[in-house]
Amino acid sequence: MSYRRLAGGFTLLDLLVSIVVIGLLLAIVLPLLAQASEATKRVVCRSNVRQIGITLALYAESHNGRLPQSIYATEYQQGLFMPQEMLLVRTPEALDGWDGLGRLFIEDYIATPQSFYCPSHRAGHTFDAYESAWIDPVDTEIVTNYHYRAIPSMANYLYDLDPGMALIADGMRSISDYNHKIGSNVLRADLSVRWFEDTNSTLASSIPLAVGDSNADVNVALAWWVLDTGESNSFPGLPWSPNPNHNAPSGLSARLAW
């Protein structure tokens, strides 16, 4: 078989081989570039979580040690304790509209609302989607990408919490809110920010599949348990939906913070 020589001394075979080689190189390089891009986004996310942590500490210092309160964690009762809703910072149901981490914004602890949004988020809750609501918040919800832990008002004093307790993590309202898919940047009560590697997708499998799932409160409480302990087997459940197979010590279910 003969191949027609192209201008400059290349044959058609040379061109085809070059195309194949370039394709192979792209197949190798593009995933590496994607990984590098995700690693960069993870660093930005970590910085956001750290900033939120610093402002939480400043808020607590100015409020007698108390963390921002939420209408979704006023009491430890079914229907009043809704940990799945704790990535909302603004809701018409709140007294002045601002709730949970939203107190950090309205009370000028965080000036840039972009800090509440993770660059790895791929669903509909981006800063661009809510920018107008941050500027002119008129009876509307604002959803962020970071989940605040539901702690009933009787117990939400920062310096009384276990230092290793997770306080801020990826969104866990539904699986589409789970930003990084393989883990989460987590702020703990000692104000450290650590990467939680989601080994075997234990965390991901705990998160509700969709907003409004009937067991969303239990699922999100389980997700926080996983962030605290690294496992899900000993999760005691919630008082109104206990896990009949748990092996946790009896006192754990009375911690009032999930």
C-alpha cells in the first residue's frame, strides 16, 4: 500500500498517527487538568469554610459564647428540628428573614456573600442564581452551598461543644448539594478545617436523594454522625425515628446536636 506524500514531506499515515498520538495524550492530560482544577476549587472552598469559622468565633465572642440560632433547630422535636434545612441563610419564616449563618451576613461579620458558595457546586444553588436576592432580599429564600449544624438553642454555645464536632460541611440537603462528591471540607468546633475523605461513599449514601424526602431529618442527622465518627453503624437515630440496630452507648442519643 502506498500513501500520498503531503506537502512538507508528511504522508497521510504520518498524519493519522499524529492524530492518534494527540488523542492519547489528551486522554491522559485532560483528566489530570480536571483533577488540578478540582484541587484548586477545593482550596478555595477550604478558604471559604475557614472564613466562616473565624466569623463564627467572632460572633460567639459578641454573643456570650452563643452561635447563630436557627428556626430549624429551636427545639429537639419532630417538625421543629429540621437539620436538612440548615443551608438556608434567608427564609421568610425567620423573624427578620435571616437565619443561621445568615446572621453572619446581616450583622456584618461577613461582607461578601460569595463566601457562602463553593466553586465545585454543580447544581442550581450558585451565587449568580441568588445575587439579586442578596442585594434586595424581599421575602425570598437564599440557599447556600455550606451546611450549618442544627444545634438546639439550649445547647448552641461554641465553647461547650466537643472540639471534634463538625459544625460546617458541604451542603447535605440533597445529593445535588454535595459539592465535592468524594469528601467535604469540614469546620469543627475547635475551629480547625479538615478534609473528610468519603471512603466507600459512607457520607454520600447518608444524604437525602432529593429535597423534601420524608426521612430527610434522619438522613442529614446521620450524615453529621458520619462526619463526627467516620462510620454510620452506631448511629442511634433520632428520638422519633430511632435506629433499632445501633450499638452506640445510651448517652449519645441525648447529645441534642446532630
